[in-house]
Amino acid sequence: MTKDSQPRSLESTLYDLALAYSLAADASRTIGASIGNANLTAPAIMCQNFAIELLLKFFLAIDHFTAATIDELTNAGVKLNCHKYSQLFDQLQPATKEKIANSFTALSGKKTNVEGFREALVAQGDEPFVQWQYIYETNNFSHFDLQAFQLVAYSLGEAAKAELKASSDRRKPS
């Protein structure tokens, strides 16, 4: 950072980190498929789960645009100290939830309302980052719908990209 450069905003940082984890997930899936190593699926899922969590936190930061730090968000009553999708999603403003549902509709081709998106989100597991982080500790097999999972993740990503652009446009001097 140069002397004259501005630090990134909290929402930009959250978005950029979410994008990086999403790209890492895509790379892990691609490499795993190309070399026939299914063990790379777990880290791909874990990275994508964390990207989803970061995107939900991004939306909380956008909803509270006057808060520039995690401490300021906390002081505004935002509860960021969790991994549960439902708790993060439920804190979002209604208009933000609607934008996310609309993004899901656009990508899925199926009309979805806010509650429908919330159900799709929680269907991935309400705390999957924690679950997949320690997947080696479980002896159980479970079914995981990778397409549904990616649809949720990409819907959040597309809505976040549009919201970041809109936020940037609002902050430009007239």
C-alpha cells in the first residue's frame, strides 16, 4: 500500500476473500477430477463452505455500510462470530435477502422467494464449514448434492458481485 492509497473496505475484503476461497474450491475440484483423486473433494467443499460464510458476512457488512470494522459491526448488533448459515442469513435486511433470492432464481431458472433460498442454503448443512473441516473425524457416509451446493454458492457470489458494484457506484463522488 502506498502512502496515498486507501485501505480496502471491510465488504471488499470479505468479498475478495470469499472469491479466493471459491476459486480454491474450483481448483481443488478440477485437479481432483483430472487426477482421479476423490480426496480433494473434501477440501473443495470446505473452501466453498467458507466462501459462502464469508459472502453472508459480506452482505452483513454491506447492510451496515457505516461500519468500517468488525468491532463497529459488533457494536451495531451484528453477530459475526458464528459459522451457522441460518444465523447469518437471518440478520440480513429484507431487501438484501430478496436480491439473493433473485440471483438464485436467475441461476437456477426456478422462481424462488427468500424462504426458498434460505431452505436451499440450510439444506447444505447449517454449519457445514465446521463439519467439513473435521470430516476425517466422522465414520459416517453422507450424501452431498454438489450441484445444489454450487448453485447456492454461485447465487450468493453473483448477488455479492452486483451489490459490491452498486455500493461502489453509490460511493463515487458526483
